[in-house]
Amino acid sequence: MKMRKIEPKIIVNSAESRYFCGFVDLKNRIDMDGKRKLGTLCVQAGWSPKKGEPRVLPIYQSTTFKYETSEQMARLFDLEESGYFYTRLQNPTNDAVAAKITALEGGVAGMLTSSGQAASFFSVLNLCSAGDHVVSTSAIYGGTYNLFGVTLPKMGIEVTFIDQDAPQEEIAAAFRPNTKALFGETLANPGLAVLDIEKMAHIAHQHGVPLIVDNTFATPINCRPFEWGADIVTHSTTKYMDGHATSVGGAIVDSGNFDWEAYADKFPGLTQPDPSYHGLAYTKAFGKQAYIMKATAQLMRDLGSIPSPHNAFLLNIGLETLHLRMPRHCANAQKVAEFLSQDDRVAWVHYCGLKGDKYYDLGQKYLPNGSCGVLSFGLKGGREVSIRFMDRLKLAAIVTHVADACTSVLHPASHTHRQLSDEQLIEAGVAPDLIRFSVGIEDAEDIIADIQQALA
């Protein structure tokens, strides 16, 4: 029996545009998917088999793809013809999963990366070069804070950290003529601060730059930042999207809403000819797909932070139940947060689902159906007491991970944020006694019982 050959087609908004390495009919699939509910998208988006094709997304575990003439291959390398030719640039399995995430976020184009850290890096590097500047909220994941505060400056890209809760005028003062982006997290890891996306989008657009939002903790099930003005979304798919701690990965999705041509001088990498592709200009050649096309054809080409097709396959399995798991995570976390808030041995609890929490109102605005399964708290007695408590937990595991089916716990000051000074810890919203507790999808009574015996 002969299988129908997959032939990647144009994935753009105009017939004149060209796309060299996208999944079959992605534009039509996203247009169709955009009319469907999130639960349906989790299960069905990205891969639509035809007659005689596999019902389950296949793993295209191949580095290369065959062509019949040298001219065909040459046209692929010049971005003049569509098709797959090398998995470092893109792969059918990876593209199907990227299409699903793009549909879930309501974007126009997306790509997978080998990790969430790579996604954060690419999202900024795609806009910046040496001499440029980025503004970022300080309440972000420790690895991202280190990337922005230590590694990017070595490349000549300066980052200014701001308090996301500061007045608009104070945040606006951090912008410079060479600022290229504003970065923040929907729910800060691990402090759980809720980003005022609408406010941040307004500030970014006033200065002619896009707002990049890391939506890892909320996922598009609980918040879709594009609906509040964000321009680009990143994910560590390692977390809730995978959901089972099986594979590291990341994703970037573009809303297609930011007008790069309106600020052509600020973003020459997108609007001006690229000498590495015979003078092709991404915005002119690919329209609303320009940002992701550049990230794929240029950054992935040179830096190669790709996920394996097998990891993308595992991620897709996780995505199929994302809409079912997130409500359970949130319901369990709400119960745990309420229990902790009423225990005299607990000094404080951060969870925006709690009335009286600093971010309760913002949580109701952006996350009315629940935030995530992660909460943070501290115990009376400080850092050493918090560490002893963690060591006594039996059901919850101490792991360098968060946001999967199993309940886990971490002390960021000793682990994920260990490289930061005490001053930087406070700036990043990480108290020395902060315990990051990731509530899984086990029975909530068992999770609470484990906390009770550890406290005792």
C-alpha cells in the first residue's frame, strides 16, 4: 500500500509570499482551528490525517529529506520553494506540534525549541544585536534572570530590570532609543506575581517595541496573552504542556499583530535585506510570518536549538490532555493554599486564588478560571525551618522541576536561584525562606496529609 507523500505547502497570508519549511497547509489549519474550542484544539490541532494516513502524529525521525535534482535543493536553501530538507531547520513532527501550540495561543506562526531557555533566548535575540537594549520585569525565572543579567551583556545586549508593579511612568523611564523589547512572565516563577499584561503592552507599544510574555505557568488554557495586547509568547513546554516530566522543550508563538514595518529603522533584521539569503527582507517576503521565519531561517540555522522529533511526539501526547489536567492542578492548589493560609506554622502564602493575596484582583482579571498548580509559601522560623520541612515530605518529591502530574517541591534560594545574591533574590521576588510547591493531580487530601505530617 502506497502512502500519500507529505508535501509542505505555503504557510502565509498572501499567495505571493514564500515559506520554505512549514507544515502542510498550516495557514488553513490554523484558520479552521481558530473557530474551535481549546479542548478540541488540544486533541485535534496540528495533525489532520487523510485517507490511509496514521491517526496518531508520526515521528519523522530523520535528519534529511530527499529531492530529485540539485536545483530543487538550491531553491530550498534560497527560501524560494517550500519543503523540508534538514531537521535542524524544521521537521514535520515538530511543525505539527508547533501548529497546535500556535492554534492554542491564537497566533499566526510558531516554532519549537530544545528548551524553554532557548525559547526565551531566541525571542530576544531575534530582535537584538550588540548595542541594543531590553527591558525586563525582575520577577522572572532564575535561569532567565541570569540569561538576561549575565549572558546577554557579554554579547553586547544590555538589560534593565524593572518592578512590574511600579507606576507606568517609572517603568517607561527605563526605555531607551535602542530598546527592542519588553519581557515578562504571566505568572512569575517562583514568586507567582501576576503580570498586568494590558498595562505592559500599552507601555511597550508607546515605545514602539513588542511585549514578549512567558506564558509557561498559565498555559493558553488559563490565559491567552495575545488577547490582552502581548505580541510574542514563549513557553517552557517542559512544564504543563508536556505534563509528565518526560521531555525538555520550548516554544515561541507570534501573534502577527506587531507592525515591524512601522518601526523599520528599529528592527532592521526583519525589515532590511538579509545578506545571508541574497538580500531577502523577511517582512516583505513573509508578511505576518516574518518574525518566526527569521528565527527559523537564521537563528535555528546558526544555533541549532532544535527538539528531537521524538520529544515533540511526547509533547503532543501531553498537549492532548492539557485542558483536562489544568483544572485539576488549579483545584488542588487552591485547596492546598487555603490549608496553608490557615496553619499557624506558616508565615505567608502567595497564590492569586486566595482572597487577600496581593495579586488576587489581577488574577481575577487575567486568570478567572484558575492560575496554575504552583504556589509559594514560607514557614515561621525562616530558611532553615523551610528546608527541614521539605526534607520530611514523603509524597512530594524534591526535584529540579515544576508543573507536572506529580507533586514536587523546591527551595529556589538553594536550587534554581542559587547563583543570585541575596539582593538579587529579593529583586526577583524570591524570599530566602520561599518554598515553591508544585501541586500535582493526585488526590488533594493525600497532598495535604503529606504537608501536615511534615509540619508536625
